[in-house]
Amino acid sequence: IIFCVAMFVLQVLVNELTDNPDKDLSSLIANFGGLPMTMYTLYMSMTGGISWGEPAAQLSKINPAMIFMYSSFIAFSVLCMLNIITGV
């Protein structure tokens, strides 16, 4: 799940960087600069290492729909995936 969402976020970020090279996205690159860093940011968001609102706010600079995608990922991973793992 983390890998699939990380690939989606990176694809959207790369598209934004190629379409708007003059746009300042340095804060996004700090958290989502590559696949390992993106997966680490997603992992920290779902386990409480960082507040998930901070990366979501950064992603909203690209597209407001990214907030929905990010919050859906957090809701699914925390409410569904982690509860199933804990129950087993």
C-alpha cells in the first residue's frame, strides 16, 4: 500500500515539476524527493512520527485533490490495515 501511494505521489510531483519548472516546490522535495523518502514520509504519517496534516498541506500546493488522496490513505492505513494487523 505504501509503495503504491508513494509511486502515485511521485508521479504527480514529477508531472508538476516538468509542467511548471519555475514553481518553488522545495518543501515538497524535502519530504517527497524520491521513492525511499516518500515511503518514509508516508510511514511516519501513518505511525505518528509526523503530523499527517503537514505533508498533506504541502501536497495541496500541487492540487487540492491531493489532500483527499492523502487523508484517504491515512484513514485506510490507520483504521483498516493497522487494526487488522493488530487483531491477528
